[in-house]
Amino acid sequence: MSEHDISDAKWITSRACNNSACVQVAHLTGGMVAVRDSKDVTKAAHVFDSSEWAAFLDGVKAGEFDLPVA
């Protein structure tokens, strides 16, 4: 993963977040998307291109990341 300038990123936190342990997302130039953990914003963000981000969103919508039901 190459370095991306996220210094001016506008981070979005989910409205469903009710504490400081949330995932934040920022849309970057060139269709890139950055994701970070709000608990420690000094850690490097994960940056995805538009096709990777679309595949992730498709997986979320399809339930690929749902926890197993006990």
C-alpha cells in the first residue's frame, strides 16, 4: 500500500456510533477511500481504490461479515 495524503481528509463517523470506538471513512481524490479507527487516529489509515471499496460494500450488503448466530 502506497502512502496517501490524508492531511485534509474529511472524516465521516457513522450516526450509529455511540462511543469513541468507531470506524471513520474519508473519500480521497482519485476515488480512493481511507478507513481508520477513531480510538487512535495517529495510526495509519487503510486506503482502498474504488473497486476494492465497492467489493467491500457489496460484501457488507451480502452479509459476508456478519457474526455467526449462536
